[in-house]
Amino acid sequence: MNVIYYFDVCAFLVLVIILISLFMRKLIHGRINGTFIVMVFVTLLCTIFDMLSVAPLSMFGHVSVGVRIFASYAYFVVHASILPAYSIFIGMISGTWYMYLKRNLRNKIFFSVPYMINLLFIIINPFTNWIIRFPKGHYERGEYIWVIYLIAAFYMAHTMVYLLKYKDTIEKSKMFALAAIYPIIIISAVIQFILPSHLIEMFSITTSLLIIMIFVIKPEETIDTAVGAKTMTAFKNDTKRLYFDGNGGDLILIKVKNDSSLVSLYGLNAHQTVVKKAVSRMDKVFSSVPKPGNYYNIYYLSYGLFAVEMKGDYDADDICDRIEAELSKPIRTGEFVFNFECSLCLLDIPKDIPAHSELMAFVDTYDKSEIESGSIVYSKLGESDKIRFKFDIDKYIERGFAKDNFKVYYQPIYSIKEHKFVSAEALLRLIDDEIGFISPALFIPAAEKSGAIYQIGDFVIDSVFKFIRDHDLKNMGIEYIEINISTMQCMKEDFVDNVKKKIREYGISNKSFNFEITETASDFLSDVLTKTVTKLHNAGIEFAIDDYGTGYSNLQRILQEPVKIIKLDKSLADDLGNIRTRAVLKSTMQMITEIGAESVIEGVETKETADWFIEHSCDYIQGYYYARPMPENEFLEFVHRHNAAG
Ligand code: C2E
Ligand code: CA
Ligand code: CA
């Protein structure tokens, strides 16, 4: 028979290229890469033996009958390993292989017995000639060759069932690439059956491997080489596996609270170097506690957010403490010295958070919520504290609306010049039937994430406008109410029209309220936001900048916007003991006055603090020292009592 062996030659070339590219791109470490290299290598050997055993002699010069027979046996031996290796590869990709084989003797037997039978048939073939025989030195199929095909079919079916069973742990695009091997092999088998002289099989397997290399072996997706940590994509997949694997594992989430100010102060380049150093410090923590069989992964999820996964018998609390200690030491790069302010959260998965989707939501909420520095252990948190970070806060928001549990409170603001309360800030309250008070600092970020912020925003505006309409606040000395709006609300297309419509509907003056937006938002002021602010300003509505002094404050920039009031953040009031803070405050307040705007200091709790600001010509004071936020009636009473007396 004259065989067409060019397909084998092509397969050979492609396999060599795949191997070279794997080594050149350093895709050789780790279990997945390792298994893939084994598969490519075995396929390469198989191709070589295939050619040696059946190709026309002219191709290799003289090939003796002995070499041909040896090559045929070698072909069958390596060929037997390709499909089982593929099964193992799929198991590695889904991250479930360890639990499938390592901890289950029955599976182990089930998986390896067909392979053993295959090898056995080849070993006894010289006596039985069941698989192959060589009449006149030429290769011919034996009468039991179907056993080999049957075993191949077994592994194909096994892999397919495995793939389907664990499909949730593999991304879609990868699933397609991994499943492509089936149609390819089936088509090639059909072709080979019709045209037996075409050696197409190895080429078809090679094509499948090529597809896998392109779609599945993607280091750029899982490793952020710039900082030397794994990516968010890798985190999503790896943590999915924590839920499939019976063992679970420990996770530490690390939030760098001052990350955005570090970026704006030092620039992206220096920041990246620092992140890289932070990662290697975490690495150091693990290398100081070597434990064979254990493993860990470090992830850089997004700006200012890291995660560490540990499996095995690490002392998770201890590791957590050590990482915290490592990260709180100053990090130097060139002339810069960075000081991370971190908060860490230790989670025991799946015990603490029972589903992967909840974990991902938790990571999001954790990233967005305000947390004190230091480390916390999730399982040691009290119920109410867990709610603070709770992923299903959306549920409480929904219930809040259904049961009418949202209320707007008012915190009076004192005018130093007029010696009375002239305005108030509207602050939203959610009092849940079961768990009681939920802080807006918690549910506002969650609402921004879920989109509930629009409903919340409308609710607050309606409540405040109604309050203004129903009471003659002006007569009581209250000039205007300050309403907090989130950037997201502001960015909504119909926001301005909506506000104008509501003003008409309630028949209130556009001077009876103003909007507060936070300083960080205004710092990264987008065009949309600026446009909204300008449009509202043109409609006679004033703005206040909230939380000034918390981010990378740029007063010049802010004052270019039509802003009437600057609210100095509570942290500045708390830091009055610091001579530099006092100096910054003095010059800031002076600049605000010069520009024709007004300053409010927030969060004043003591007489001393109030006195300092009175002395240094701040315009308004807000804080518990004067009054806490209170419900409508109490507020009215309060103002009535104080403003009348004053
Ligand atoms: P914020 O706008 O900076 O509001 C001031 C916060 O400081 C309020 O917290 C207020 O209760 C608190 N505060 C006032 N005086 C003192 C004091 O002397 N000492 C201390 N320790 N705290 C004081 P609250 O009500 O928990 O609100 C937290 C944040 O939630 C607000 O910070 C604001 O960003 C957001 N928020 C509240 N209501 C709304 C709303 O209706 N819409 C939007 N978008 N955000 C809101
Ligand atoms: Ca505010
Ligand atoms: Ca504020």
C-alpha cells in the first residue's frame, strides 16, 4: 500500500513549533502547562513512529524491517497515552482532577484499567498478533485491533462526560476549544476509513492541540507580569475551584485604602513598582513557612485590591498578621516612600461564604465599603458586622422600599456669622425590621453597584422637596437643605430635566436646596459630570463639594467649577492637633473666602474644635457638638427652639 504521509510531516512541523513556542514563552511551569507539554511531546513521538513504521523508505533512506517493527510497537505504546493524557489535562483545567483521582480509589481503577489493558495487548502482541502483524515485513491490522479502538472510545467518552460535569468551572471559550477535539477526531476517523492510505490521524490531533494552545493556554489572561501576581480572571476561576474541591481553602482580601491618593501623588509608574514590591513581600511571607504539598496564590485584583489564596495546613491567622506587618512597613522606590494603609479580611471558603457568586459580590462590596485599617477574621465578626460587608445588602435595600423603612434625617448646620442654624444636611436612614440601623456608608456603595441608587436618589429628592413644600423653613431661619447626590445619579442623562420637573411639581424655589457631591468624584471630574453641574448651575441650583481633604485635593481645579460651598472633611477636624493640618486648613479657608465661596467644617464633636474654627473664620459648622441628624419633627422642633432663642 502506498501511504500518503505528508499529513504526518505537517503534524511534525506544527508540533515542533508548538513546543518551541511553549518553551520560549516560558509556559512550562505549573501542572496545566506540564500536562500540555507532555501531550504535545507524546503526539510528536507518535507522529515520528508513525512515519518510521509506514512511510515509504525513500523518505528516510533505508529503514530496516527491524526498525519498522520497533517503530510500530512504539507507536502503539505512545498512542495509548494520548487520550488518557487529554483526560488528565481537562481535569487540570477544571481544577478538579486532584479530587477526582487522588482521593478516590474507585475512580483511580476505573480510569487506569483500560490503559493497562491497552498496554497489555501490545506487550503480548508478539505472541498473539492480535493488534498488528507483519507478514513479509509489512504492517497489517490484527483481528483484535477493535479493542484498541474501544479503549480510545472509552477515554473520549470519559473526557466528554468529565467536561460536561465540570463545565461550570471552565469558561465558555475554553470549553469550545476543548470540545473541538471530538468533531476533529471523528471527521478524521471517517476520512481515514474511506481513504485508508492517508495518514491523517496525527495531523488531526495536532490541530486540536494547536486550537488548545491558542484558546486555552493564555498566560496573559492569568498573570499580570508587570506586578508578578495573578489576575482577576485567574482569581475568578481559581476561587470557583475552591467550591468544587471538597477541601476549600483560606482567602485573604487586602485593600489598600489610600491607593488612589498614592496613584495621584506619585504617578502610575512608581505605583506599579510599589505594587510589585508589595507582591514580593507577600511572597516572602510564604517562603518563610515552607510546607511541602501546600500552595498559595497571590492576586492583584484591581487598583488597591489584592487577594491571597492558601491551601493546605497554613496557620491562616498567622499568615494574615505577617502580611499585614510586611505591608505596613514603608515601601521605597527611588526617592519616594510609600506608606500603605491596609485593611485585611480573612475568609474560610466555603464555610464563611457558601457560594462562588456571593464571594464575588462580597469582594466587590469589600472593595467599595469603608473599612478601618487592620485585619479582621470574617468568622469572628458579629452578625451585625457581617451585615456591614454583606453581599446581599441589595435584599435589605429592596425590603427597605417595600416596607417603607427609608427615612430622611436632617442634621442642622450652624452659621458662625449669624449665630444660628441656617441650613441642614439631608441624610438617608435605613432601619431594617430585623437588623436595625444600616449605615448609608454601607448601602449607598451597594446601591451604586446594583443601580438601586437611582430609586434611592429619587426617594431622597422627593422627600426633601416635600419637606420644603410643607414647611415654611425659611421663616424658621433655614435657608436651604443640602442633598447628597452620588456621581452615578449625576451622570444619568435625564437627571437635570428630572430635577427641574420636580422643582415645578413641588412648586419650591431652586434656592431652597443645593446638591453635595464628593471631592473625589469632582477630582476626576468627567465631562458628563461637569456638564450636569454647569447645567444645574445655570438653572440656579448651587453645589457643594463634599469630603474635601480626603482624596488628592485640588482646590484650584475644584474652584473652576461653579461651586458655592466646600465641605471640609471630618478627618481634618479630627487632626487639629497637627500643626500642618492647621496650616493647611487656614490657607484653604482663606482661599475659599477669597474666591467667593463658603466653607463648612463637618464632624465637629467638641467645643475646642468648634472654637478653633470660629476663631479662624470658617463659615459654617456641622457636627454632633451642635446636633445629630434627626427625623423631620425633631428637626423642626430643634430649629424652632434654638433659632428663636439665638
Ligand atoms: P457625608 O455626606 O460626609 O455625611 C456626613 C456624615 O457624617 C453623616 O454620616 C453624618 O451622620 C456624620 N456626622 C455628622 N456629624 C458628625 C460628628 O460630629 N461625628 C461623627 N462621627 N459623624 C458625624 P451618615 O449619615 O452615616 O452618612 C454617611 C455617608 O453616606 C454620607 O457621608 C454620604 O456620603 C452618604 N449618604 C447619606 N445620605 C445619602 C443620600 O441621601 N444620598 C447619597 N448619595 N449619599 C448619602
Ligand atoms: Ca454630605
Ligand atoms: Ca462629608
